[in-house]
Amino acid sequence: MPQSAKKQPAKESRNIQHSIVRPRFFATEDRTELKTRLQQLANEIAAGLSSLETVESKELLGEFVTDLFLSVSEADRQKERRQRQAEGIAAARSRGVRFGRPRTALPENFYEVCAAWNNGEISLTGAAAACKMPESTFYDRAKKVTTAEK
């Protein structure tokens, strides 16, 4: 065994084991059920902290409370941001703003080729090649044109 790979002396570590690894709270739960679940979680945490030294347990509890408040404030911030974003998108749409990639213009011969394809005079592959478009794009645009005409 090389010199650098010497075994380090084992350090004593204490791990708190919880029966609830990651509690999930859903918005559909009523207030009393949520309160009950939080009390159960608090009892489990208190049981785990009681096996630790006082200083260490206070430190862990302080970190937990800090993380809890940070999580709640972050969730509130994200909810507010999503709401403002949705309002902005709705306002833009009401002004007529279009989102996404702009459509390419149809080739000049598109309507003639589309009519020939609808009448069965030309295949989809031939029609797409005549318009210099991918088959899927030709098919999509042709269907939209024919449904708009009806």
C-alpha cells in the first residue's frame, strides 16, 4: 500500500435517521392535516436531536429553521415571478405580439401545387419537392390552407 493511501483514523459521526426521508405536502391538503403532519415531523426531528449534544443539536436546529424560511421565501418569490410573467405574456398577446420563430413565406407556386396535390394529380413527395419544402412542412401548411378555405 502506498504511503499516501494510509487509513485515516475513524471519526465518530452521528447521523439522524428519519422515517420520512422527504415529506411531500400538497396544496390540496386541508390545514388540519398539514398541521398534523408538521407536528409529526417536528416530533421525529426532536427525537433525533435528543441523542446529540446540546450545542450540536441547537446548531442543526438553527440551520433547519434557516433553510425552512429560505425555502418558503424562495417559493413565494417564484410564485410571484410566474404570476408577473403570465400577466406580461397575456398583455403582450392582447397587443398582438406573436411568440416563437417567424414563419417562412410560402413559395409562389405553393397554392397551385397544393391544389394539384388535393386533386390527387401529384404525390406528397412530388408536391413538397416542387415547393422545395420538407414533406412534413408542406403537409402541415397545405392542411392549414385547405381548412382555412372551408
